[in-house]
Amino acid sequence: MDNFWVFGYGSLMWRPGFAHVETRKARLFGYRRALCVHSHVHRGTPDRPGLVLGLDRGGSCLGLAFSVPGELANEVIAYLRERELVTNVYLERRLPIRLEGGPIVEGLTYVVDRAHPQYAGRMEPEQAAARVSGAVGQSGRNEDYVINTVDHLKALGIRDHWLEVVAKRIAPSAPERRTL
């Protein structure tokens, strides 16, 4: 099997967790990075859900693409399924991504399932900030997740203006900033 590409848009970009031989910025068209998934465990509870990232329909998303050696396909795909499909809120898809300065390739990615009960829908930044503020789960405060995500994206030279607006709205209520 030939090498294949995996598209990351959130924590997968700075913590992929799998072997790869090349990393490039890439754009996925038709989907956008959004806080559109209710988190009942890691960044919230069933009584006070938080929000985590998903790829939702519309727009485009700049992220990172990882080239994975074909001989590691089964191992890497099994790892990604274990990581991304815990509650089945994401759907595994192979979609066209445009590599920065290069061709369009097929990328393995995980998009939100709009029919899943954890799907939060499209929100204005103020709505998302209100949902994030005060939510805490096993992995910590939801505010920290959002602010650290924005910080990581900026460090990679990737701007997400919508997410940055959400982070600015919650920053006053998130004095402690921890890493993901």
C-alpha cells in the first residue's frame, strides 16, 4: 500500500500520536473547524456539557496533513478509530485536501455526525463562549481547551478568526491557562 494522508484540524495537529514521514499545511474545503460537539466527559458533564471541536459542513478549514507510510496503515487507522470514534460523534471520511504549495490528495479525516445527540449545531461566538464558560470535565476546564487550542493554532501559523473571537469572549473567565 502507498503512503496515505491524515488531516488534522485540532489536537491531532500538535499531538498526532502516530508515525508519519511528512507534515504539511493543508486545506479541507466544504468543512469548517467549529465548537460543535457537546462534551459530556472530557470538557463537561451530562448536566453541564462543554464544547469541543468538530469539522462541520460549510466553508473550509486550514489544518495539517500527515503522510503515513502505507505499511503502517492498519496500525494508524486502528489508533485513530480508537481515539476519534469513542462515542461515534465523528464519521470517518476520505476527502480531498489541498496540500500547501502542492496537489490535491485524499485525506483520512473525521467529520461531525449531525444526526448524533452530541452534535451542538452552528453557534454564534457569544453562544459558544457561554456554553464553554464554566464547563469542566475529566480533562479540565473547557475554557482552557479553547484558549490553548487558539494558542496552538497561532504557534503553527494558522488563524481561525471565529475560534479566536470565542477565546476572547471567555478569556476573562479563564485566568489559569494550562496546556492540553
